[in-house]
Amino acid sequence: MTSSPGFSLDSRLERDSSPLVDLELCSVRLMQDARYPWLVLVPRRPDAVEILDLAEPDQLLLWDEIRLCAAALDRTVRPHKLNIAALGNVVAQLHVHVIARFETDDAWPRPVWGIHAARPYDAADREVFSSSLLRNLGIGRASAF
């Protein structure tokens, strides 16, 4: 669960999200927008921009970790739809969004980007949501950040 030498998190990802847990490959982060249950997985490999930049074993591990996080998010909030995307048009560093969507959410059916200013979690709601996610990931709070 360590970073590769030379890895550093893009400042925009650091600013817009908070750490949830480190898996074997990815740092799993919670986006700071309470409107949307939204995780970002960032493989801790330097200079990775595309999934193809990862060694094949890391590519397979990334998909495993995406499935793990998507399933945990699904169990936690029971969304209408899960959106999974690795876009990188604004932040080049390889990262994968896993977003729970509801037909009643503020952006439905459009993408969540650029619709509204982010609405930060209040501390209590963030703690409850994070604890539920970690439980559904099979991770105790002591193992997380």
C-alpha cells in the first residue's frame, strides 16, 4: 500500500477530494461534493496518464479495485446508476471516477461536472458516509486515514 517513488498527487485532486483509504494500488478519495456520492481512485504510480501507462498487472489490479469500490458505493447508497470514468481532460494524472447517480440528483441525466459549485460535506455527514463506505469495502476505520 505504498506509493511508487516519484508519485505525487495532482494538486487539483488533493484540493477537490479527501483521502478515504489506500488500497494496494490506488489511493481512494472522496470528492468534496455532498450532492453526489463520488469516489476517485488514483493509482500511486508516477507519470501515469492513461490506463495503458500502467504495467499489465497494475492494469488488472486497477480494474479489481474499481469493482471493489463500485460495489461498496452501490451497497452504501443503492443508486439508480453507477458512472465509472477515466477522462483526464482537465487533470492529466490517471484517476478513475466512480459516481453514484440518482434520477433525482441535481445534474441528472447530465454529467456532474460544471453543473453547480461543489457543496462540501458537513463533518458529521462525511463521517457517517465514509464509515459506511469503509464497512462496505470490508475495511475497519483504523485501517483508513
